[in-house]
Amino acid sequence: MFDNSLKKKLFGLLKSPQMLLVGGFAGVILLGSLLLSLPWAHQSGPLRYLDALFTSTSAVCVTGLIVVDTGTAYTLFGQIVILMLIQTGGLGVMTFAALIFQMLGRRLSLQSQAVLHDSFFQRDLGSDFKRIFGHILLTTITIEALGALLIFLALWGRTEDLGGSFYSSIFHSVSAFCNAGFSIYKNSLIEVRDSELVIITIMLLIITGGLGYGVLLELWRSCRYGLGWGARQGSGHLLSVHARVVLWTSSVLIVAGTLGLLVLGLTAEVHSWSEKILDALFQSVTARTAGFNTIQIGWLPFGSLFLIAMLMFIGGSPGSCAGGIKTTSFAIWLAEFRARLRGEAEVRILDRRLPWEILWRNTLLIRLAVVWNLMGILILLATEGLQPGVGMQEVVFEQISAFGTVGLSTGLTEKLSDFGRLWIIATMFVGRVGPLTLAIWILPEKHVPVRYPVGKVMIG
């Protein structure tokens, strides 16, 4: 009896749509770690498999945390492998699966198409799958190509040769749009922070990559048909509630983060106000998912580190390359909090009522994220807290950065013990596929037709 029920449960887990995402990401990470472990993938000297696994996980989960320097520890082949892993993780494993199936002349199953639609658009299967899939690839290639061109124009004529500038522009454009934060420079973008064109281009790539493909396609349609935020309801091309929530929340977080960093303070290496504003704006943009930095993060005041940690926890938007709890979840939480304070029965956002299913899933998502990060902080304090120079702020920052798939670090990543690295690997994976996805996949769905008596408990 026990064996049959266990087999039934395991079969259900393997057959579930969530398994396609979880298993797909895990498979690509494993393949990437094996490729990075090859002798011609890294420079002379042994590379531990754990370090290769860490790099592969960070690339596929578009995080950017590294335990070895990307530009010096890996050969050109290894860097190209990392770039392909970033692109795969940014577009999503299911998207590449669809590409391979189309190249082979085969079709994805309805279940696989459902997962892909839910990952990017949260629509039903009535949508034109091939047309939307083509738009995703075209959008990605176009934005990354334009970004690479602008970065190349900015880098051309600097210390790098023509080939080095071309390769660097492609690498950083893909890494920025996929919100990965990987750089082939030793100190991220600190050595090119004097080039405003590079910094502004990277920021625009991060923002567009963090909005989500569904929102980008809606914006494209609005621009194409000359319709904007004020379009009438019956026009057929009005931005959806989801798109408007994403755009408003992202804009507010960018502005608030910039002002907060200016008030709380940056590093002593920033001199003029123009540098301060640009650095504060860049860190506000990159903190929510990308992981690039133009200043030394470890030198920031505690208040600025805490603000960045809050932005990292929120993350980017659904259907994008970003991690965190997502901008929409944060906006829904604020709307629900406001409704409860006012004693309102309905939760509204942008003059639309939110169904209880969304509120329930959003609450569950945030609670799972909080529990996972609290548990991670305790684990890292136990395993890394005894190291010299490692305190509470370094541990909290590292944990939130891994969960938000951001990649910023105060310098703890390279000091992590083997167990600490394994935990960060797990956290990056959970942050990319989503804690709610894992919970729905692992935990059984129970329907108990029993209602218990009401119990009253004092609160507050």
C-alpha cells in the first residue's frame, strides 16, 4: 500500500508541468558544469567541479555571483559556454526546447506549451504559439544587437583592440539584457564607469530585460499603432493591467532607489554630483536583478546596503529574466495592505479588483520567500560567520542577492565554504524557478471536506 502510494506520488511529480521547468533548468546547469570542467574551458591549473557547478548555476539562473574571475579563470571557450548558459537561462529553458523542436519539425506537447505560456504571458492556449515564440526571439536578438552596437562604439578606441571591443560588447550586451551581471572585466564595470554611453546602454538593457517579454510586446504594439497609456478600452491595443502595474512599479522603484542611495550615501570614490547621480541611478537599476556595479559594493554604508537588499528582494517582473518576488507581487502586497488598513473588503489596483486566487498565491509566495531567506541567513551565519571580516550585513546581503538572482556581493562569495557554496547554489536555483513553483511541484494538493470550529486569538 505504501509502495503504491509512493510510486503514484513520484509519477505525479515527474509528470507535472512544474517538472518541465525544474528538470529543464537542472539539466542545463548539469550540462554547463560538465562543459566548464573540461581542460580547455579554463586556464592552466585545476578547477574544482564545485566551482564549475557554481558558475554554471549562476549563469543559467542569470545571477552573476562568481567564485573565480570570469575573464581570467576561463578560456575563450569557457566564456562562450558561460555566455550560452546566460542566454539559455535568460530566455528560459522551455523557449530553447521549443526552438529545438521547431528545428526538428516537431511540436511541443500542450502541457509544455502551457508551461511556456505561463512563464512568459500567463495566457491561455488560444494564443498563436508560433507567432508569439517568434516575437520573443526577434525581440531578444534585436535588443541585444542594438545594445552590442552601442557598447562597441563606446569601447572602440580604448585600450582594447577591435576584436576585443567587439567580443566585449556582445558579452556584456547579452549579460545585461538577460540580467545576468557577468562581466569579463576584473571589477565588473568599474573600469568603464567613465564611459556614459556604456553605462546608460547597460542600464537600458537591464530595464528592458527586467520588464518581461509580454510587457515588451505590448509596448511594441502600442508604439506601432500610435496608442499609449490613454488608449480607450475598446481600442484593442490598450496596455493590460499587468503591463501598467509592471511599468508603474518599476519606475517608482528606480526613482526611489536612486533618491535613497543619494541620501544614504555612496562610496568615497565618487566625487562630482553628476557621478553621484549616475552611480546612484545605475545601482538602483542593477540592484533589482542585474548585478553589475560601477562602485565597490563592500564600501557602501550600512543604510545603502540595506536599501539595495530590499530592492534585490523585490527583483524584476514576471516573465522576464529577473528573480526576486517580482514587482507585481510587491505592488499587490501594497494594495492588499492598503485595503486592510482601510477596512475594505476588496483589493483594488489601478481601478481593477484582484481575485482572491491571486491574493492567496501572492501571500504564499512572499511567505515562502521570507522563510527561505531567513533559513538561509541562519545557515550562512553558522557556516561563514566565524570567518574574519564576515558579519551579519555580509551574510544577509549575500543571501538576498542569491535569492534575487542579482549577483552583487560585498566580497563574501569567494570566501564561502563548500557547504556555503552549495547553499548559495540551491538559493540561486530556487530564486530562478521560483519558490512557489517548487512548493506546488513538491507538496501534494489536498482537499479535505472538513470545516473546523472558529477559534479567536488576540493579535497586536
